[in-house]
Amino acid sequence: MKRVDQRAWLFLIPALVVLSLNAFIPLMTVVNYSVQDILPGLGAVWVGFDNFENVLRDPSFRGALTRQLGFSALILLIQVPLGILVALGMPKKGWPATAALVTIGLPLLIPWNVVGIIWRVFTRSDIGIVPFLFDRFGYVYNIANSPADAYWTVVMMDVWHWTPLIALLAYSGLNAIPDAFYQAARIDGATRWRTFWVVTLPRLRNVLTIGILLRFMDSFRIYIEISLLTGGGPGRTTAFVSDLLVNRAVGGFEFGYAAALSLIYFFIIIVISYLFFLVLTNVGTSSQMQGGDA
Amino acid sequence: MRRVFTPRNVLMAVYLIFLAAPLLWMLSMSFKPNAEILETRALFPQTPTLENYAEIFTQPAWRESFVNSLIYVAMNVVITLIVAIPAAYAFSRYTFRGDRHLFFWLLTNRMAPGAVFLLPFFQLYSNIGLFDTHLAVALAHTLFSVPLAIWILEGFMSGIPMEIDETAYVDGYSFPRFFYRIFMPLIGPGIGVAAFFSFLFSWVELLFARTLTSTAAKPIVVQLSRSLGAEGWDWGVIAAAGVLMIVPGALLIYFVRDYLAKGFALGRV
Amino acid sequence: MARIELSGVSHRYGNDEWAIRDVNVVWEDGVASALLGPSGSGKTTVLDIISGLLRPTEGRVLVDGRDVTGLNARERNVAQVFQFPVMYETLNVFDNLAFPLRNQRMPEAEVRQRVEATAELMGLTDLLRRNAHRLGAAEQQRVSLARGIVRKDISAVLLDEPLTVIDPQAKWHLRRQLKALHERTGITMIYVTHDQHEALTFADQVTVMNLGAVVQTGTPTELHERPRRPFIGYFIGSPGMNLLEAEVGEDGVRVGPLTVAYEPGVAKRLAGEEALQLGIRPEYVEASSRPLEGGTEAMVEDVDTTGHSLIVHARMGEAPLKVTMDEAATVASGDSLWIRFPAEHVNLYAAGERIEVNA
Amino acid sequence: MKLELRDAVKRFRTATALDGLTLEVQDDVDMVAIVAPTGSGKTTLLRVLAGLDGLDSGSLKVRGEDVTGVHVQKRNVSMVYQKFVNYPSLRVFDNIASPLQVARPRIAKAEIERRVHAIAEKLGIDMYLRRYPQELSGGQRQRVALARALVKEVDLVLLDEPLGNLDYKLREALRSDLKELSRERDALFVYATPEPIDALMMASHVAVLSEGRVVQYGRTREVHAVPQHAEVGRRFSEPPMNLLACRVEDGHVSAGDAFRFRLADAPSDGAFLLGIYPHHLRILEDGPPKPGSVRIEARLEFAEVVGSDVTLRLAYEEHTVLALSDKIRSYHLDETVKVDVDPNDVYLFDARSGDLVRASVRGRDARG
């Protein structure tokens, strides 16, 4: 059992130094910006929480936030079940297992902007193969002006890009389930579906919660892939919170607004993630019966 | 006859096609001259050419940025491990005030929305004179790779019973000698998996890499997007660069496959 | 309930050498039996063959005379309790027990009746509404056992070292529960273990395996009193049986200075045997500080106490010998002790195989 | 004095592990057994002796030298756990040699080689020296841990239930090896176990622990023959001593309607605990009771075969009684068992304090 020893903090110093360099100082700068406005020629002027109020009342923020929540929920609903199914389908032993691991892992290895490029090339009306195929089925697919086509292409890109993460996590979770549970279910005459529902899924709970937490965080920050694929268009259909953030911060030079927006945005992520973290850790403590080692 | 078209095999086949199609399309593009890319849509290139790859390997800009990326990714992995191993040891061996919440704070760093932090990072690294150096990008990336590395290593370390530490102390081992000769070899797999995920993140990250560099340490990801910027995009070269960027990652995933297959210690949570 | 038989069963994994060779065992309907052997003796291979997880390379598995070699566990109606509790964590105890019945599409009314009857039998009635992961290991093991016997058509229950993860104080309670369950239901039960304590406590018929072969099948008394091979004499009982080199004399069998008297007929019959060995349990060696008629003297080298008896380590001529004496006996290392071997407690072995003498 | 632990106190948030524990062990003692139920402070006691845990108060002297505050790395001790703890990354040879390899002043390689081979041969694992611990069986892995603990000349060899995870026959073999090794070395073996059989078979001296204090310390057979407290009777016998509530009225002891007998030197009237060792409940399959002993009929609740004996759990009126029989046969639940008790074998403990009031006649002679 672990020893209680406050000197353990000494081990943490290197990590804290590196992280505080990267976390605290920039965070303080952002907080600094969020409570001031930079007026050309006048320098910084204290504005208190005005920026925060502007953001909260700004309809484009509320629009972006609802679209973002919708997008995050949708991709989780698709990726988690699909990831589990793929993990179930993956071979367990021998070279096929290695081949499956490497191929399924590929999308995770590609820089996010290259993902954007590939899908852009893949779906452009002039050179892409997707429009060409849809055309054969008599559907005019055009990512540039049809909001539906654009939205679903962005969703499919994200599914293509991140389902492997859930699949790999679920795959390692499946390997931790002792075979005795499947043997017992076979003896009890359970169908394949009943066995999944009563043996497999409950024991994947831990791994899936981590997957969902990671996927939620990353989906909330998605920006570069979409900006390369659809640039947020057509109109605002595929423009989410980070898109608004970059435009206001980099483009419009309303730095106070952007700083306030990012702090609100950061706050939302932390609150939701903390809820997941609590669920996750007390899920861990009500430890389901693992195989006891003699 | 073993049924081949079981629902499981069909689903896997469909998924693999969905997964491979864009990649194969990119691969085939990397062997086509620009002209052919724009006109035809055949999967197999009619006039296969290696000019796109040649472009990359001959152009100093491409080669240098590829090397730059590898340098700062390697530095990030090394710094992450040096910093994460002792921290993970503390979390796995001791309970101390605020350890759980500290762990959550570490995770929250990973969630910081990149976009707006660019300017502060830019100012910070310029002030400390690290702008446009590999170290700058490596250090910035540790903000994201250290928390995950600590989490993975802590899982592996908790798998090693405390009695091994104590037996070593009873045998007379000093802490450093114990850590080096007995403990480190035992968490080898953990180090491999942590290194893999640190590499994975740092290799594909764009925002910080672009912000903190200009010419001397220009990474491949920036070189890629730069050639995007110019209007007449040189699709063939971009596709070739995309293909080349997958190779290091694929190799690394090959090396850590056993640990992934065995299920790295998710029991931690 | 059913009669289980393995006839001529052998098995090897891939093409390395045989894990088990020519196993022939019959478990009569309703027997409480044990499969006992050190780890690596092949008992797990036999367990998997009975349960239907493993198809033997050679030989047949019969249930009530029906050849089930090719059938899987489901079709053989063989239930199994594993080393650690196997339960469906998201279901409460009632649904855990109802699970196999519902899979058989049994009407809900009948399911309820059978589950409640089985729960009563296993003392789980007041736990029926409790959720799985709030139960202790011993309770969970009882639920997985109850799940095995809730079905009407169960032919046998396999217990694979069921007490491994149970903490010591709860162990005797679960042992009693298993024994009581067998006496009340008469289900054929096979208890697989490497621990002789568990095997002899539970079973009326024990099959001992070693190095992939069945060495002896018999009641606890037979195994303890008349072990077929010296290995069983050593493996069963504590301390193990003494094993001494012996020669045939005219009036009986001689071990160094000591002679065990037999009728002349027996002596003649034994004459031809080579590599003769004599086995006797320490608690059956007669010992006393005063001379014993027909006995001999041995040197006491060491004395251990178990609280209720003394284990004397003596040396008779060259041969080391263990003797169990009452705790009140006054004996110390260095003393000399008169010992004698009563013929009815002696086992004779020729080339490692027990010879039936009319003892 | 090999070991002087005085008024040791060690408190944890939830419980007091050592509550003023004093233990003094003379120089002629090879092995002292610490008998106590799991979780009653015996592991903490070993950790304090090893220096892995410090003491809240109290002092510890080993061979006359005060080591109370000395850190574990500087102490001359070795330890073996119930779990087979070896260094998975080192071969068996390096596992055993590691205490010598880190010893200061430095020990020559040849000398390390000689000592490792000597101890490996003694424990029958010299053929595994090139292998890794993971490749060996449980019993062999524990022998590697033992070899490592014994390769260096130490003052204290601390053993925390080392046989707990081994099966029956391996325990027998290791018990005799441990006993022999404790005699050859002049180090003090401190063996902690909940199982009285280990202490009885191996240790020359025993300390029975209860609630963080030593209830009784002495020569093993004496403590067993004359337990000074009901707790010692219960803890230090296998199966545990029966303790039945009883009343003494003018020389007669009664522990139930049909269970009354005259006692020669009975104490003055009052409430007591009647202590009877299970092997003193004689089971005569047939024939009349021995003269002077009392016969009671009890219902068999359960029979457990242990080694070559059978522990019978009997229900008698509202008591549950344990008896020991050497007849290995199949027993049927709820059969009637006739049991005889010889008054000379019984002990009486004070009902409130549990202290011994009257030892059995036989017990007193054995100690003489």
C-alpha cells in the first residue's frame, strides 16, 4: 500500500517547472488580455468583465457553441459504438493482429492539416472521387455550396480520423477480460448479443470513459482540419467555437474579446471534464471483480 | 466451410475500405503528375512518376523541415520522459496532500484551447530568446505530452509491487542504484508506450510549431501548409509529403504493438 | 444428474509431448469426487476435456453412456465454477441466476420458482435483490455455483479450485456449503484441486494424477491406508509415508535389523520380486522406550511437535524413519527407541507398484 | 541479547498496530515465532525490526546496539515476504548476489560467486542460477527469495508468512530447511505467522501477540503446555483450543446440562472459561469411556481432513466444539459422535480477564 509522505512533492518539481512555464505564464497573459482592451495609440485600458459580457451576449458565440455541442455529441454517438465494433472485429493473435493494429492506427499518425488536405482532395468537385461516385448514384454532391454535404463530410472526416483511438482503447480493454467470463456465458447458453451486453460492455466501462473524455476534449478544440476542408462554410454551418476564436483573435484583432472567449471556452471544457473525471474515478473505486491473483 | 461473409468480417471489410480509401487516394496522387491529378480520376496512375518525391528529397526546404520536425519531436520525447518518470514514481508510490487534484490539473493542461494561447506563447518564447529554436517547440509540446506520459507511466509503475522497492532497500540498495538497476528495466514497456504517445502528438501538432518557428527550425507541418497557401496547389508534392509523414509513426506503432495489444495499464483509472 | 466417463483419453497441445496419457476414469451418477494432483499433473487438461472446452486428441467422453466428445459445454449441460467468482456485474443476484433459464426461453413463472428454490438451497434468499459488485468473494462464488445448478438438465458441476481467492476464515464455511449442497441435491460434482486438504474433505472418491497419468482412484481411506504407488503415500497425509528398501527373508520381509513376519506362503511368492520397498505411515510405527518383542532399536535424531503429537526423526541402521508419538511422550534427540512395524499397516512395493499381500 | 524491543508504540490513522510491545530474546535462541491473527500488528512488528517503518515511541536494540532510528539501508537485516518477491529483471544468480554486490566494503567477485553457489545448493536451486525468476514455480521462487535473505551474514532474518502461498507438501519441505538453516546461522530468525503449526514445528521460542502486545513469550512446548491466557490457548493451537463458558460449584465444573464433572484442585466457585484442546476430546469409535473421563454426545456439523488427521466441528447444546480424530474416513453431516474428556486435560481461565486459573495436570508435568 502507498506510503504517506509529503516529500513526494520533490519528485514532481521537474514536471511542475516545465508545465508552469508553459501553463501559468501564458494563462496569466490571456487573463490579462481578457480584462483589458488595447486601443491603438492609447495602450491597454482596464475594462473589467465587459469582454466576458460581450461574449456571453454575442449571438455568434451562442450559435457557435450550440453547433459545437451538436457536433461533439454527434461524433461521440458515431465513434464510440463504431470503435467498439471495430475493436471486437480485430484479430487477437499472430501477424493479423499486428497488421490490424498498424493499419487501424494510421489515421492517428497523420498531421491534422494533412487530414484536412486529404479530405479536401478526396471530396473536391473537380478532382475528388467522392463526387464522381455520388454522381454514379445520381446524387449531385457539392461540398462547396450544399450545407448538408459539407456538414456530413466534416463529420465523416472526424469519424475517419478519430474512431481508431476508441478502437485501440477498446481493443486493449477487451484483452484484459479473463476468458472464464466468456466460458461461463457459453455454458449458460447466452447468445452472442446477450454475452456482449452482460460480459463485454460492463468490463469496458473504464476504458470507454477515458476514450469519451479524450474524444470530447479534442472534438471541442477542432479547427485546422475543418478550416482546410470547408473553411467553416458554407455560411457558418461548419464554423465552431475555435473557428470564431481564431477569426476574432488573429483576424479581427479584438484581442480582449478573444481572450475572454477562450477563458469561457476553457472553463466549459474543464467543468464537463471534471464531471467525467469524477464519474471515471469512482467508477474505478467500485472496482468490478477482477480475476484475483492467487 | 468456415463462413467467410459473417457480419463481423463484412463490417471490418467496409470499415477498412472507408479507412484506406483516402490514404490510397493520397498514395496514388503522390505518384501522379499534377496535370493527371486534375483531369482523370482513376485510382491507378496512368503515367506514374517519382517527381513529387524527387521534389521533396532535392528541395532543401522540404528536407530541412523534415529533419527539423524529427529533432524537436525527439527532444520533446526525451524532455517528457525525464520529467514524467519521477513524477509518475511519486504518484504511484506515495499519497500526499492534493495528489488527486494535482493529477486532474495536469490533465486540464491538455484541454487548453490552442488558438488564443499562440500570442502569449510567442511573446514568452521571444522574451526568453528561444524563438525559432527546436527547444521552443519541444518545450511547448511538453504541455500536452507530459500529462499523458505521467498517466501512462503511473499505470505501469503501479503494476510493480511495493515489496520490490522495500526488498531492495533491505538488501542495502541506495535509491539511485535501485531506480537504475531494478526499477527502470521493469517499466521499459511503459516508457515505450509513453514515448509513442508523446511522439504521436508532437509529430502532428501544427499551431505551436508554426507560431514558435520561422526559418531555422521550420517544421514539416508548416512547409506543408505553406505550399498550400500559394494558389495553384502543388497536389502531387503535398500528397507525397503526406505519405512520408506517415512512415515514422507507422514504424513506431509497429514497435509498441505488444504493449498496446496487452492493454497498457488502464486499470490506473 | 449423470454418470461421466473418460475412456482411453489422451491429449497433446500442438505436437509437443503428451499432456495426458490414456486416462480412464468413471464418475458414478451423484458422486462427490475430487481430481487431485500437483500443478502440471495434467488435471487442468482433464477438466477442460470434461467441460467441453477442449476436444481430446484421442479417446471418448461419455455422459450416461452417450458419446459427447464432439459436443461443447452448452450441449453437455456441464456447469463450472472457476478459481475467481464469475458473475454478470450489471445484474442483481436474481437476474444472475435467471440468466441461463431465460436463455432457454423458460416461462418467467417457472424461472422465478426455480431461482427461489435454488437460492433457498444456497442460503442466498435475502441477497436476491443485491447487486453483484457489493457482494464479498465468498458470496459471489456461491452465486456462480447456484447459477450452475439452477438448470433442471444439469449433468455435472465442475469446481476448478473454487476457494483460491476466498480468505481463510470464510473457507471452511464455503467448504461446508459445498458438502451440504451435494448431500441435499445428489448432483455429480468433480472438485479439481492441487490441495489434498480440499480434496479429501469434499470427496468420497478421489482420483490422483501425476505427470499426465491417473495414479489411483479410491476413497480417502484407501488412498491414505493403501497407496498404490509410493508417490501417493508421500503426497497424501502429513508427514508422508516412510519408504524403506527391503529384502525377502525366510520368515518375512527384512528392513535392516527389523523383520516383518508373514506366513511362509507369502514369503515364497515375494521371493521373485526385485527392487522391493516397504511403506509404513509414521502414525502406524509402534514405538516405545522399553524393548518391544520382535522390534529393533533406532537412534532419535530430532523431535518436532505439532501440539497434539510429536514427530520423531529417527535413524534405523542406515534408513531415516519418521515416527508419530503422543504429545505426552518424553523423548529427546540422542535417545534410543524401540520400534516395530505391525504387518496390517505395512504396504509392500515391487518396482514402485503395490503388491496385494493378504495383510 | 540478540533482540531488545521495549515499549514499542506504532499508530496508524485507523488503528494502533503496536501498543507498548516489549520483546527480549536471549542469545541462545535460533528462531522466535510471532503468532498472531492477520492484521494484529505482526507485519508492522517485522517492518519496524527491518527499519522500513519507524517507531512512534520505544527503543530497539539488536545485539546490544541501539538501532531505533537507523534507516533500513544501514541495518544488517534481511526480509522474506509471503508474496514471492524477486527482481524480475535480474537472473536468479544476480537476485541472490545483489545484497553482496551492494555491500560496502566491497566483496570480491570470487567470494560472491562462492557464497551464492553455497546457499543455492543448500536450498536446492543451484541448477536455476542462469534462469529468470518468472520461469520458476512458486516454491522455487520463494527459495530464491530465501537464498537472497541468507547469502549475507545478517543479525536478523525476518520472515513474514513465507509459506502462506505454498501448497501442503512444499510447506513441509521448506519448514525442515528453515529449521536447519536457523540452527546453522547465529542470526536470529523472526518468523511471523497466523498458523501455530509453523511455530510449533520450527521455532524454539514463541511470542503470542494480541492487540499489539505480547500476551505470552517462552519456549514453544511450554507455552503450548501452559497457556497463561485464553487468547494464547485459542491462537496457539491447531485447530484452536475450545473455550466453553462454565460454572464451578463446590469442586464440580458444569458447562451444560449433561456436561458436569468433579475436578480435583478446582478453584473457588464462580464463572470460568473451560479450555480443552481438540486432541483431548478423545473419539473412541467403540467401547466404554476411559475410567474418570466424561462422555458427551454431539452432532457432527462438518469434518475437515488436515494432513493425516480429521478436524471435527461438533454441535453440543449451544456450544460449537472442535475435536481431532486420526481416523481418515468419509463422515456424514449430522451423524452423532461420542466424545470423552479426561478432567486432567482441561484448563480453566477467568471468565472476565481470561487469565489462566488452573493448568491441566499433564501440561504442568510436561513443563517440569
